[in-house]
Amino acid sequence: MKQAIIVGSGISGLAAAIRLQNKGYAVQVLEKNSYPGGKLTQISGNGFRFDAGPSLFTMPNLVTELFDLSGKKSTDYFNFDQLDVLCNYFYEDGTQIVASSDIDAFAAEMERKTTDSAEKVKKHLNKCAFIYGATKDQFLNKSLHKINSFLSFSTLVAIFKMPFLNIFNTMNQVNENTFTDSKTIRLFNRYATYNGSNPYKAPGILNIIPHLEFGLGAYLPRGGMHEITNSLVKLAKEIGVEFHFNQEVIAIGTENNVAKSVTTASCIYAADLVVCNADIHTVYEKLIPSAKKLKEVDKQERSSSALIFYWGVNKEFPQLDVHNIMFTEDYKAEFDHIFETKTIYEDPTIYINITSKKNEGDAPKGKENWFVMINVPSVYGQDWDSLIAEARKNILSKISRNLGESIEDLIQFEQQLTPQLIQDKTYSYKGSLYGTSSNNRFAAFFRHKNFSSQYNNLFFCGGSVHPGGGIPLALLSAKIIDKLVK
């Protein structure tokens, strides 16, 4: 059997391993940490359990098809439930909006709570669905760097639809032209953060993202997001994939434009094929120093990073759901701070994820596990200790103000995830969550391809390459590799 080596056991690395094992390769996964999953891991303490990384689950079919491909019944390994409420939104004037998964109910809620009509909201969501339908086959399911990807009827159709895909306007321009109420505009602008971008720069085609929630549904795995990792690792082992933990890759050996081996501190693994589930910058700068450098990629703007507080809270809050957003009043100022001055805005938009709302075992009775996140810049030499201390105070003040109760005294457990830790634990260049940002109308084409032009058996998956970050796109990058490998 041909030997395939996967560098990194993030979600796309796990998917690539399963796909290649089913393709007839003998697959070995090398992971620098003592655990699998990359960002999709968990932490616990004082009776609280938290998903440490991604918290939103859409397109579950991309997970379940890995079991189908392996001849297994997915429900024997992995189960999930669709959420009736997508998110609860809070504004400083006291307005609270419940985003139901039922589009009619959501549109009616928006009409009650804002100056925008239900008809406008539904029309916008229909346009989001149109963009998704027009682009998914061409831009999400195929390599954008192979000529044969464009020699199809679907490409011709996509070209004819280009003028209607909002490519030449920013997401914010599209939303401001559609709605009149800043509450509605902020609600739809926030979807740019799903791939670490700025809605005031990112193209309007990113309005594809709301359709993933409203059109395709949002879900929560039973047992939490970390169950995605657990179930895929179990599946991979059952079909023959070998895992080697605490094996930090230090080099990829090449010869005559072929990747021949992967080296760790204790072993050299021969390879007929290598897949890197690591930030593309790290691969070229550290693992293949003789390779041609990625000057065009390194010049691109990095995506945002995240500052996360994991708080075990000694109370239940009925006004909160699984997903919650507390908006800043000046959204543009927040993004200017993140992408222009590379600092943290004093009034950041706050995301609170509480899985114990559905998974009771994630917190002791009468308590909640709060995953509290704000978007922050990537690492550019900032004084993070001062920034984090100030951000923590501002976050606590804003949450307390919105909920009408002091929160700090209720915190019984606390841990943090910072941009520096993201960089160190996952080799994400500068701690960016999604590699490069999409703050350019041609960003999808500038993102690094899923294969190497220099080494004919070297492939790439994960958030820093096409089609991008987040669980669905990371899984799609592994699916693209499956199509590329003979």
C-alpha cells in the first residue's frame, strides 16, 4: 500500500486521513500535541466542560458522509440536534432579537423589533440562498487552481450570474442598500466574522454565509462540538489510520520535486503522498525551507484572531440561549481597531456560547458554561497582557449592563485562549484563525491552492487554503484533495 502522511490532526486532517484510507492508502497522522483536533478540542474544570474552539455547526452532512464513505452508520458514532433558535441578539438600547430558525418567524421578529419589514428580510435571505446556489459547485466544491475546474456547464452558468452576486460591493454596502435600521445591518454584517473578515471591506458575495444557518440549519452535537473530533478519530482508527501524538514535524524531505519523507524529532516517515493540515506559511517557512517562498500569500492581510474566556458561571440565565451576541453601537470602529490599528476596541461585540443549555452535563446543576469570545487582531507585537486585562473589564461591564446583573462574582472557573496561544498550539501564523482574510473581492482566488505546484505529491487542507476556515470549509478542503489525488 502507498504511504500517506498527514501533518496535523485538525478537522480537515482527520477528514483527509479517512478519505485517503478509503482510497487505498496506508495513512499515518502526525500531531505535535498530545491530543487530536487542532482548534476543535475541549477543556474542563470545576465540573464545567467547554468546547475550546469552533462553536457553530452547520452542514453536518460533510461529517456524516465520512461514515457513509467508510461503510459505517454515522448514528452509531455521532449524533446532533438542529437548533430552533439560531442566536439571541442584544443591543444597548435594550432591544433583544430572537433569531428563529423559522424564516417567517425571524422575519416577523425583525419587523417588530426594527424599522425593517419582514418582506425585506425574507427577500435578503432569498438572495443569500441564490448566491449559495450559484457558487457552491464552482467555488466551494472544486479547486480554483485547476483549468479543468472551469471547463464545465456550471462555470458558464456561474459566469452569467456574476453581476447578481454582489462581488463589486462590500458586504456592508449591500446590507446598507437593503436595510435602513442599523440593528439589522449589524446583524447581517456580523457574518463576515465567520471567516475572520471585515464587512466594510469583504465582498458582498460573502452574504452566502447567512444561508448556511437560515437555509441549511444550525446544529449542536450531542456531547458538544468536541464529539466531532472524538467520532472521527474513532472512525479513522477503526478503518486503519495510525495516529502518532507528541510528534512535532520538523521537516518535509524532498527530492526531484517530490515529497519523500516527513521528519519528527524521533522518527523519519517515508511517504508516497503528504497532506499538510497546518498553516501554509508554517509549512513553507519551517518545514520546507528550500521551497519557493509564498511571497504573494504572506503579503495578504491576515484574518482576525480571537480572545476567548471560558467562564464557569454560578447561575442560569433564561434570556440567553446556545448562541448569543451583544453588539457594539459602532461596528465600523470595532473593525477599524481590529484591521487598521491592530488593537481591541473599548466596546467590542461579544459572542457567548452556552452548550449547557442543551447538554446538561456541560455544567453543574443551576450553573452554565460560558464561552465568551471577541474578535481581535492577529499577533503584531502588541502588549497583549494590557490589552487582555482591559478587554476583560470591558466585556464584564457590557455583559452585566445587558443582563442587568453583575457577572464577575458569579465566575467560579476561568481559563483563557489568546492569539498567542492559538499561534503556539496550532501553528496558525500570527494567531489568525482563518489564514488570510477575505477583505478583497478576489480573495478566494488569492487563497493558496490545495496542492503544491513545486512538489507533485504534496497537498494542503485546513483554514489557510482554499476554500477557507470554519468547520464546513475545512471539511470541503479535504474533499477537494480527495478529488485531486489519483
